[in-house]
Amino acid sequence: MNNFLDKIANLRETPLGSFVPVMIALVAIWVYFGINEPIFLSPRNFYYLFMQSAVVGTLAVGVTMVLLLGDIDLSIGAVAGVCAATLAVLTTNMGLYAPYAIIISLLFGAILGCIMGAIIAYVKIPSFVVTLAGLLGFQGLMMKILGINGAINVRDPLIRSISTTTLPTTIGMVLAIIGVVLFGYLIIRNRSIRSKKNLENETNLVSAVKFLFFSILIIGATILLNLYKGVPILILILLALTFLLGWISTSTSYGRSIFAVGGNAESARRVGISIEFIKISAFGIVGFMAAVGGLIGASRYASVSFNAFAGGPLLLEAIGAAVIGGTSLFGGRGSVWNAILGALVIGSLGNGLDLSGARAADKLMFSGAILLIAVTLDAVSRKK
């Protein structure tokens, strides 16, 4: 048993250690359900699979930024709910112009995140405690915003169009190719920066495998989506934000500071990195991404309710997606792109089980088992 765990730990320490497991899991789920439920691989089902995974993917990308610090945000689902509720009240109840309401809700989410980050950074309270308190407080705030009915319909056509608008097939394919090129550029740029600074770099094989897999995923998904309705605008928004945060976390001094703080906060402080600024800004990013997730959810559901956001499994699925994607709960290791894959793993599993007629209890048990395996692999690798 010890030899097996040692092999697993050694795999996790390799450059592909966090990428290969989630890649294999995703392919295995697609192959299994594709064989047993042929409709699973249909363009229509893939369209709704990506739509269903959008909110979780958005939150997972955001929460990855604080997990890289070795912190956690348990309030992200509740913040998404508060921002979605604020958006619904501003547009439906108050009649505010939708773009203004969207900007206000996004800023509100970022501010809430920065407030929690400041408490964590300056008062030195563990993020688990602060964000747990935030979870409870924001759940109550969401209930107050929603009022006695507990739900508000979203009628604004601009907000509704975020989840209903798709790109023309030609534009979708062109943007997919541009995305592949930009992803390749990001890999090359990151390798160049790390080489100039004499930092450890991934091998050419590792970079090639990552580029090939994501290229096939992006182009293949675009082709399938075009066979049904086309690429949804909300998927484009998610990929654009993921690319931006991926670039920030891997190709900027700020991103390297996040990894440095997550790896060893005291050493980072000694070389002049402001721990307080890094923590506050990282939680601000999470708050902003939570607000984006709330916007996407409000558009998809055409309403905002407590159970859809703060009262549902959204929080656990978002953190689970990040961890399944290889982001360490101990900080210093992870990728926002892998968080997208983790969200697809959770979404694909739930979608496949739904098609198989599985009960909700079975879905929760399978998702919990996958998350436990991912956390176990992370813990074992840290013991090396």
C-alpha cells in the first residue's frame, strides 16, 4: 500500500501530475456514458452540459485564486446569490438600466471579497472562519434582498440574452481557433519568462500535451455546439475570464507572488511581497467571479432564488471542481484552466447519471467520492 501511495505522490509532483488525472477522469466519464447512454455525446446534450457547468466553472476559476494562497472561501456561493439578488432587484423591481445594474452587482461582489480579504490579512483570522461567517451572513442578506417571496423573476432582455444568445457557426469556429492560438502563446510566454528568471520549467513534452488536449477540447466542443445551436455567449465570457486569470497567474509578477505566498508566506514576506495586498486582491477577484457566476445563473434560470445559489450545492461543487482540477488545498499549486476541467468532470458525471436514471443521492455520493480521492491524492503528495 505504501509503495502505491509513493507512486501516486511521485506522479503528483511531476509537471503533468495535476493535469493528467483530471484529463483521464473526464475522458473516462465521456467514454463510459457515451457507450451506455448514446444520447450523452449528442450535440444537444453537450450544449446543455456546457450550459449547466458554466456557473460552477466560473466560481471554480475564481476560488482557485485563493486556494493557491492556501486559503479557502466558503462564502462564494452566497456572494453569487447576493449579487444575483441585487441584480434582480435593481432591474426588475427598480427598473434600473441593465448595464448599470450589472456593473453595480459586479463591483458589489468585488467589494465583499475585498472586505473579507482585509479581515483575513490584517486581523489574522483564518479564512475558513471568516468566510464561514460570510456564508451565514450573506445567506441572511440574500433572504432580505429577495423579500417575503424568496424569489425574483429576471425579465430584462439583455440579462436573459446572456444565456440564450449563441454565436454564428463561422464566428464561433474563428474564435475557437484564436483561443487555441492564444492558449499556445500563453504557454510559450510563460516558459520564456520562467527561463529568463532561471526558474524550473515544464518540459517540451508537457507543454505539447497540454496544448494538444486543450486544443482538441476547444475545437471539438465548438464543432459539437455548432451542430446544435452554436457557441453560447456565456461560454465565451467564461473562457475569456479564464484566459485573463490564467495569464495573470502565470505570466505576471502578481501571479508569481500568489504562488510564492501559497508556497511559503514568510519567505515571500522576506523578499518584499505584500502579503496583505495579495490576500485582499485575491479575495476581491473571487468576489468578482462570484458576481459573474451570479449574473450567469440569473440569466440561465430567468429568476433568482435562495436554493439556486446560497442554499444549494453550488459552493461544494465549485471548490470540488478546483480540487479535482489539481489545485492544492495547501496552497502553491494549481491552475485556473484545470478548474474548468474539474467543473466539466462534475457536470459530466451529474449529467450522465441523470440520463442513466440515477437518484439525487447517488449523484451526491459519486461526486463526494471523486472529491475525496482528489483531496487524498493532494494530501499524499504533500507528505513527500
